[in-house]
Amino acid sequence: MIPLIGYTDRLSARPGETVDVKVSSTLDAPYRAELVRIISGDPNPDGPGVVTEPVAAPFSGEYPSRPQATHLGSHMRAALCGELPPQITLSAIVWPTTPEKGRQGVLCLGESMQLCIGPDGAEITCGKTRIKVGKKLRARQWYRIWAQIDTDAGMLSVGQTLLGTPDIVDDTGQADGALPTNTTLSATASLLVAALSETDAQSHFNGKIEAPAIYAGLIDADGPNAAPLAAWDFAENMMSLTVPGHGPLGSEGTLVGAPARAMTGSTWDGSEMNWQRDPTQWAAIHFHDDDIADAGWDTDFIVTLPDDLASGAYAIKLTCGPHWDMMPVFVCPPKGTQTAKLCLIMSTFTYTIYANQGRADFGQHWRDRAEAWGAFPHNPVDYPDYGLSTYNDHNDGSGICHTTWHRPILNLRPGYIVFAEDYVGSGLRHFPADTHLIAWLNAKGIDVDIVTDWELHHEGAALLAPYAAVMTTSHPEYHTTETLDAVQGYRDGGGKLIYLGGNGFYWRIALHPEKDGVIEVRRAEGGLRAWAAETGEYYSAFTGEYGGTWRRNARPPNTLVGIGYTCQGDFEGTYYRRTPASHDSKAAWIFDGVDDDIIGDFGLCGGGAAGYELDRTDAKIGTPESTIVLATSEDHPAHFVLPPEEWLTHVKTWSGPPPEELVRADMVYLDVPGGGAVFSVGSITFCGALPVDDFNNNVSQILENVVRRFTGETLA
């Protein structure tokens, strides 16, 4: 457990609104809380440093320390609406993914009745009596498991039946035993599906569960043919965290931990791919022992943002001796108002998708650099109890498709470094890297309003319409239909759009309709993926939309910003070279004050402005004909590779040119009918070049030219 850590109930707010702050502290002394404005989040001694400014706020002061625990794992909780008869059958269909892990709850009523799986197959526990089938279950196979309890006869049975095509492995079986004397069936305890205990992750089930039910009488092991006393059909109410209960004893079930829904079930046969057309084939829920939707901590104090607080990036800072934490809160202008000509969209959806990414390259070198630089000292790999990211796998090997900001997010901290290898520069990504842009705006004295993609999702293009120009951060990768529509609508309505990243507008995501802050990604066909969704599980449970990349959804970023994702390499950057087209009168103003042909051969991210993940033009994909390529990157190392969607065979690319011609970043400008315009840079590391030489360099000058022109200002 981290000695001092916290999280907020929201990542953005407006002046006058409240933010709930939840803190866990194992320290013996009180901690101090205060509000600070974030200017820079780069701990590199060769960079601007971590720079914050204190802001007066009523909540500032000391608070008592207390630890708060996080309980991972998903399950369903329900209650029975009456007493059980003396003879019952518990039944469920299961698809276990870690059958060897240990005892895992499937359908449990307190300690009186627990239908489970374990290393010896299905098992039933009544009181102190436990009976096991004695045949292990195989991973990723469908079984019906059941238990018969007869208090009149004092008998107990448990069994498992392999479903589907018979296999050469004989893992169907049954075991019988005697009930303890004077056993009674109690329905007073909460019924749990997929867990023995709500707080013990070790007992949580890994895998899919379908059709949990309780029947009166001793039901045929080959399959129930009677109406249940209590049952839950996971094909119902698919987009919800609740499941209707059926039968005289059934009540509504509550899903805890946001397990994955719209999962293929035991009857899925591949004839349909969209769960909305036949939900019965998706009647399973995938539970995990490391799911998280909300850490569930109590609120320690509530922050009311000052009514006159300027829009910007802020943090609630906690300190106690050498220990510290900073929880970012992005403050938007009051609703319906603007205070600047320029708007910056903070990519909180992308930050949350990457929340607590545990990287395979983490090691002592990371700890050494963090200590040497005074960087944020905690890494998600050391603290998996806060849940990992959608770039990681669950404990059962399946990809994590849900994420949440209702938990401590260690890599959403000023001063957090990602890459500690011997790459040139600071090794920053996401919000810490985006503070290079915030620091640049501050250094140039450019007024800006900050909004996040959460506001954009809920308010649409109308939120952006008043602004002369709108800019992105370095990696606006993940978008809902609503946020993409909003940016598109702003541009097409005559807005000036500045895209300052790479690999942007790439993946489609969905927000949970009931639980704010929970986001879903389905890594469907194509795309450079950390994991691949199971076949038949490409459609979102939250919205019903097809997942995957926006390119696969007929909305490639090329059509919006002129360029789209083309390649990725190690965290290294090179430079751009100006093209003859950049001297055209339509675009020459972008280079006012710049005499260099080589642009950005420097930077705090990878050593160059064109690096890591790159975007390029492609007319075949959708780049408008009017797009002017201003500069193109060169000399990328051999480890830069194309993503899967760019390949047809091992030698033939989708676009046609040889792969070496597709490894580049294109800086572009395009006019849009209706008065709109777009400036795009095509590189994640572009903003990392801005602070070099105290913000006086050719990358900085180019961006200043664009911002001043787009907002109607003149250069000093």
C-alpha cells in the first residue's frame, strides 16, 4: 500500500462545483491538502521541471490519516425473496479460465451453500461438509455444474457435465455425500454469483458464467426442465449494472466491479456477430478476480472550486513529510461561457484508458531515475491492487476491456515518467507530456480555456463553437462517437483545428450509461493491439456499437485532420524536413521567422519532434486532396514498424508503397469548406520539443504562428 495516495470522483469541473477527494494514508501524522495550478509536469533536470503555483482555497489544511483498502474482483449480488424448500438444486453454466487457481465461488448463499469450482472440479460446501467431483475442469470449455441438496434425506450431490461436442477427455462426473446433521437451508444471506466473499479476490471466479439459478426439487443433471425458484438471465438488460431476477424468490441482481457483458455464451455458434440481433447467444458475463469499477473509498473532504478560478490544469496536492501526491483536476470555464479565443481539449478518456499501465520494461532502472529526478516515485507494476490498464491482461490472460477513474491513477501525476531507458529526454507520455504544451502556453502568454473530452462528449460541438481555434494534446487516441462528432462538427462549422499529436482519433470507446467514469474498449479486428477481443465480442456492451479502430468504422482520422496513424517505434524521435509546398502562399506564413529546412531535431521526448508514433497522409484512406504537406520526417530507426492494418501480406502494404515509404510523420495544413482549417503535426513527441532553449526554437515558432493566425492575433 502506498503511504499517501488519493483520487477524486471526477477529473474535470467548473468553478463553483464540488470535487470529492478520497485519501488513503498509512502515516502516523496528519497530511496537508492544498490546491495548486500545474504549469509543468516534467521532472527532467534538463527540462522545465515540475512547476506548480499555490492557489488559495477554503479546503486547504490538515486532515487525519487513515488507510483505505481496495477490493478487486467482480461479482453479482442479489437476495432471495423467501425461504427455500427442503430440496433444491443449484445450477450454472461456466467457462472457467483459471480452473487450477483454487476455490472459486459460482453460486453461493453465505456459508450455508456454496457451489464452487476448484482444482478438483465442481464442488459444493454446506457448513463444514465439502464434496468434490474429483475431475478437473479444463480452461475455456463450457460445463454445466450443479448441486443437489436434500435436507429430508440428508443427501448432497455435486456434478459437472461437459457441454457441446464430446471430447476424448472424460471430465463429466458426479460425487455424492451426506449432509451434516440438522442442516437447514437459509436464504437470509446475500446471494453471490462469481464470488465466495465480496472482499476476498482469491475466491472470485475467473471466466464466464451463464444462467445461474436455484430450482425446487432435485433437477436432472442433464439440464433443468422446470421453472426456477430464482434465476438470472445475463442476456437481459445488457447495458446495465443490474440483472432482472426471475422466479418467486428471484430479485434484481447488482453487478459489482463492472464485469464484461455481451460475452459469447454456450450457445453462440458464429452465425451472428452482433449481440443486439440475438442476445440469447451472448447470455454470459465474464467475471475476473481483478476487475475494478470503483475503489469504493470514503470521501475525506470535499473541494468547492472558487467561483473566480481561471480555467486551467490544477491538482489537489497532498503532503506529509517526504510523501506527496497530486491528483489532477481540469477546470473548465463556467458553463456557457468562454474566457479565451483558444480552447485546449484534455484527453481524459485516453488518460483513463492507459490508467495504471503496467509495462514489461519496468525495473530498477525506473526506480533509480525516479529517485534521481525527484519524480513521482510509485509505479503501477508495484501496486496492482489499484487495478491495471486496458493495455494489460487480467489474471486469467484475457484483455482488460474496462477502465475507471474512480481509483488512484499513478501515471496521471505530474512528474510521472514512463520510459527510463537510455532514450534521450524525459520519457514522458500522456498528461505529464502534455504539460510541455501547457508550459509553452504559459511561457508565450497565450490565454487558453481548458475543456476535457468528458464535457465534449456530453455537450457536443456547441461547446467548441465559440472558440476561434481548438487544439488537441499529444495523444488524443480514444474517442466516443460523441466526441468525434463534436470535433468534426466544430471543424466543418468553420472552426480552426490544431492537432498536436500522433496516433490520434484511433480507437472507438464507449462510456457506461449508468456508472460515470467507467470506459469500455473492444479491441476488434485490426489495429496495433495489446490484446485481441474474442471472436464474436467486437460490439460494445455499453452502447451496442461496433468497437475497434475508427478506420474500421469508416471514419479514419485522415478525413478529419488530413493524416492518420502509420507506424510506431521505440521512444525515439528524429526531425522534419520542409517541403517545397511549404513555401506556397497559402501556407508560407506558418514558417514566418523560421529559416531552417530541418525542423525539430531536438526535444525532451525521444530527442526529436518526430517520434514514437507517427501519422501521415494517404489519399486512399481519406486525406483531402487540398491537404498541403508542409514537412516530412526522415531518418527513423529500423525498429519503426507499420501497424497490422497497413499490411495485406508480409510484403504488400494496403496503401501500395513499400513499407519504408510509409514510415514518416507528415506536418500538414488544409483549408476546409466553410472557413475551417486544420494544422496537424503527426507525431506524439512534437510537443516535447517546445520547451527547448527556453521555448525559443523553430517548433515553438511554427506553433506560435499557427495559434496567433488561427485566433486572429498578430505576432509581437
